[in-house]
Amino acid sequence: MAAARTEFKGGSRGRGPGSRFRAVGRALRLPVTGTARGIRKATHAHGAGESGLGKLIELHGVNGAGDVMITVALASTVFFSVPTDEARGRVALYLAITMAPFTLLAPVIGPLLDRLPHGRRAAMAVAMGARALLALVLSGAVVSGSIGMYPAALGVLVASKAYGVVRSAVVPRLLPPGFSLVKANSRVTLCGLLATGVAAPVAAGLQQVGPRWPLYGAFVIFVAGTVLSFTLPPKVDSARGEDRALLAADERHLHGPHRKPVKRPGLRTVGPAVTHALAANAAIRCLTGFLIFFLAFLLRVHPLSGQSAAVSLGIVGVAAGAGNALGTAVGAWLRSRAPEVIIVTVVAVVLGAAATAAVFFSTVLVACLAAVAGFAQALAKLSLDALLQRDVPEQVRTSAFARSETLLQVSWVFGGAVGIVLPLNGTLGLSVAAAIIAAGWLTTVRGLIGSARRGGRARPRVA
């Protein structure tokens, strides 16, 4: 009788309403938990989970999703909500107010982070938390249209760059065995692109609800990123043997300590490979900045044949995003043995695409140029990262990334400024684009090929 009662109770529990509710709950959670398990499996593959790289990949995905939320909100306010002539002035004002101070502040980011060698997780958390708070500030500014939107946007930009500098500097500390630097960087970047692609339509939908809602979404995402920053492994904060060195401009400073004391320490010279790669990347970044702004205004006035202005912008934007994603994915399969050759090749390809599009201006060629430029920027940047991580001592790597990111950002702004002021003529504009990339390629190709033939240089000592 006792056994029968036990069986009856067990069967009642199995067939009761509570069991049915639990089954429904499991069914509703399955898409979320299944997706989360799939993401975790992908980001933690090939030893990335054990080394901690997987958690950094996931954090970068959160960063990309939050950034695109803010970008959609600001783009709708600064660009799309006003006529073309007024939009050009407002975009120029945005570049001037946000980027001019950033040009002065960015060189401070690296040395400042070097002073906090044991707090890189905290630095990334602060960068996330600051953007969460600034998203709330912007949520009020985008509605009122106050000038306070620009300082808040500057704060978001500086916090974003500070996060990027720290993230790039800690990647070498989290490399799994047998992982190349280009492959690790490409995996991190690809996750950011995928997160951006997923979050962009969500941000657009929130924008339809109201201009504040994408910023509310960014607030939630960056709060999550603040928490996730502290889940990175403790070795991210390890600073054993770290130091700072002086930026020297000639070969005689490459070895041995400096004879004279210096007032401000910085980064030691690492040879021509890094400087030429940085110059080539600056040309590509200048090109992409130019294309973004020039094509944005050109296609509003002169849409692609048979398409509306919105569809034309969408086609070019999707092409650029697809090219960027493809370049990042290709980087995952390339080794970092000759990043110089990769840079020379992709710059030559984008130069040919720009020249072809300038001569035979058409819908297809404009979209192809956007895709090739996105591809080249992604792959060239991954190769530059590999060179910096290969040739720059870890002791000063944070400063190296801060200075390189500063130059690339300034190059992007310069290209964007040219794109804003240039007359809206397709052939003229793409001829200027070809000239920009040609100048970068012709001045760096010889040095990069020479470095590749020598097999790179030995890592210099730090004074």
C-alpha cells in the first residue's frame, strides 16, 4: 500500500499543473538558453575558454552592440532628421566639437592606463559604465537638441577608444596555445561585427518607438558590459615586468639606455615595419572616412539608378559591412608570419577598386568599392595589430595601441572632413579617393616588402 501511494504521488506530480508549467517554462527558455550555449561554444572553441580569450570575445560583442545603439540614435539626430545642406553643417560641427578635443586627449589615454597596470579589468569596466551613464545623458539631449549632446558624444567616443586600447593590449595575455595574434584579433573583431549586425535592426526598431529608446538600450547593454569586465581572468591585470620607454626617432636609440634623462617616458622605436604599416592603415582609414561622408551626402542628392536615397545608402552600407566581416573572417585563417605582405596586397586591391570606380562610375562599382574598402580596412588593421603585438614590448604595448589608434582616428576624421566639403560629383569624389589610397600605398610598399623579406625585426629592449 505504501509503495502504491508513493507511485500515485509521483505520478500525480508528473501529471500535475506544476509539471506542465515547468515544461512550458523550459520550452520558452530553450531559444534563449540554446542560443547562449551556442555562442559560448563558438567563443570558447580551440582553447579560448581555458585561456580567458572567450570571455574577452563575448565582452567585445557587448561593446559592439552598445556602440551601435548610440550610433543609430545620434545618426538619426545629426544626419537624417534635417535637409542635406543643413546636415553637412551639423555633421561638420559634430566632427569639430567631438574629434578636435579627442585628438588632444587621446595621447593621454595610453600613459594614463600605463599608470594603472593592475587595473585593466577595472579600466574596461569604467569605460563601459561611463558610456552607460552618458547614454542616459544623451537620451535627454537628443530630444531637446541641446549643445550638450556634443560633449556627451565626446565622452562616449573617448570611453570607447579607452576600452579599445585596453582590449587590444590584453589580447596577447589571453592567447591559447598555437593561436596566432591575427587569428585572435580577427575572432574578437568578428564577434563585435556579428553583435553589431544583430543589434543594428533592434536599434532601428527602438528608434521607431522614440529617439530615446536606442539610448536606453545602450544603457542596459553597457551596464551588462560593466559586470562582464570583472569576469575576465586575473592574469589580465598582471603587470609583472612592465615598464615604459621613450619614443625614439632613429636607430641609435634602439639599444641600451638613454644617455640623458627624459622628462616624459613613452614608447621606444620598433623599426620601419610598424611605422610603414601604420601609415598604410592611416591611408585606408582616411579613405573609409571619406567614403562614409561623401557617399552619404552624394547618395542623398543623387541616388543609385532606380533606387531611393534610403535604399542606396542601405546598399552601400550593407556592402561595406559585408566586406568588413569578410576581411575579419579571412584574418581568422591567416597566420601572422608576414602581415606586411597582407597589408601591401589589400591596399593594392582597394587602390585598383577605387581607380576603376572613378573611371567607370556606376551603381555596382560603388557598392563593390564600399565592400573592398571594408575588407581592406579589417584585414590591414588585423595585420597592424599583429605587427604591434610582435614588435612592441608588452611593457609599453598599451601606449603603442593608444598612439596608433589616435593616428588612425585622426586620419578617419580628416578623410571625413574632405568628404563633407568636396562637391557632390561621383567621378571627382572617387578620383580623390583613389589619390588618397595611392599616396598611402606608394609611400609604404617598399618598406613593407623589405621588412617581409627580412622576416621582421627582433623585439627591441626596453630601457
